[in-house]
Amino acid sequence: MPSPVPHETLDRIVAAAGRVILGKEHQLRLAIACLIARGHLLIEDLPGVGKTTLAHTLARLLGLQFQRIQFTSDMLPADIIGISVFEREKGRFEFHPGPIFSQIVLADEVNRATPKTQSALLEAMEERQVTAEGMTRPLPQPFFVIATQNPSHQVGTFPLPESQLDRFLMRIELGYPDRAAERELLAGTDRRLLADRLPPALSVPELVALQEAVQSVTVAPALLDYVQELVAYTRTSPLWQAGLSPRAALALVAAARAWALIEGRDYVLPEDVQAILPGVAIHRLHPSGEASLRMSAADVAARLIEAVPVP
């Protein structure tokens, strides 16, 4: 199956993003795989490691209309969805759309808002529409939410409920840069300025074609067996309070297809599932027992890969 968007184009997107976000190629590939699989992306890490810059960079490269929402503790749902205002000249109320009506929404520090405000994202992320004042309004297509959040132990954060976490196809972490990348960061141009100068690497029709190509990537029955075994293990292992849901299993398959396409293949390998496993599973599995100690994404993936043999 020839890809409607050349593999070189995907490589250029990764390379362009890598000139802004230094030393994080694997995380960049995960983020791009998440978006071309029609998923929403959650980036969690300490302040100052480039979460918002990464989100801004992806928005620029995809060439889509985007809005940034800075979440705060006093934000209201109407600040996201919009509000009706009485227009005296027209003699009626007119709906003024909020920033959610964009192709890409950068939800910055989403866990600084209260649960009531966080829930305003739920319908939008799942149904790609919003209901306000009794009317349902469709969102632009394509529609992505790229959210950033600080670790839950930080002051002034409200943990995202499990139902909202599950709406994100992937959660990734950036971590500190290595010494060489940090030196280049210190000596170079401001990363936000570099992101602002990036030209779009895809048109909207190309992006839609790429998303359709992801759906056409072949997943062999043996590969589906592997995904089912991974999911089944999480449901029976005492390591976690609850196992992965059917929605999570679908997310594994969708993300693995996108990863295979980025790697230049039209079929999925077990290595593709293993590559995306940390990002898809980490925010859906809650440790129990000894696991009161926080497990990293790498720990979760390593335990699953070790416990479940490849068929």
C-alpha cells in the first residue's frame, strides 16, 4: 500500500520538530503517531522541560488553526466552550464560540483547573462536538487536543479523573535533556521563536489522507492475539488495581498502526506495539500494593513485555 503522504514527509516533520525540541526524537515520534491516529495527546512533566513548546511545535507543523488555553483555578467552562451574548442590534442572543472551536487546542496546564472546568473538555474530546445552552455544535475537522499537565504532587493541581485520562490516546513525558542537548539549548535561539518560524509541513488534505492511510495498515491475527494477551495480563496481574479496558486495546492497535506508518511499513510488527505501549498504558494502569511507589512508563512497558511472550 503506497502511502498518500511520502515517508520522507513524515521524516521531515520529525526532523523539523527535533530542531526545536532537542534530543527527544522518540517522544516526538510518539506524539506524531498519536495525532495521525486521530488521538488526543497528554504531555506530563515538570515545569520548564518544553511541554508547551512541543505542543506549539506540533500545531505549527501540522498547519492547522490552533488556540492555546491557559488553564487556571478560576477558569469556568464557558471560558472554553463559549457563551451567548445579547446583540441589541439583532434583538437576540448570539453564540460566541470559545477557543475549543479550533482544529488544534493547546490545553496548557490542564490540571490547574477545577474538575468542573476540566469536564468541559470531555464531550469535545470524545464526540468532537460541544453542547451549550441546549444546542449541539460540531467542532472543526480535524480536531486534536494537546494537553500539558504538571505532576499531581505539585501545589495547585487537581488530578484529572480516570474518565478524562482515558480520552487521551497517549501520555508522554519529556524529561531533562542530556548534556549535549542542554548545551545547544543554552547557546542557541529561544525555542519558542524557532517554533513560531516553522512553516507547515502538511496541508489539511495531506493530513486527512495520512489518517486514512493509518486505518489501512494491516494488523495480522497473530498481532491481535498479542494485544489481547497484553490486555488480559493487566486484568489478572496483582500489580494493578484494574486492567486495560477494551478502549485501551483499541488504542494500542490504532497507535501501533500509526507507528508502523511512521516507520515506513504498511503492516504492524510486535515491535510497533512495544514501542507505543508505554505511552498508551501508563495513564490507564494504576499500581496497587507494592506499587504504591510510582511506576514509570518504562517500568510498566518492561513488565508487560517481559510477562507476555510474542506469539
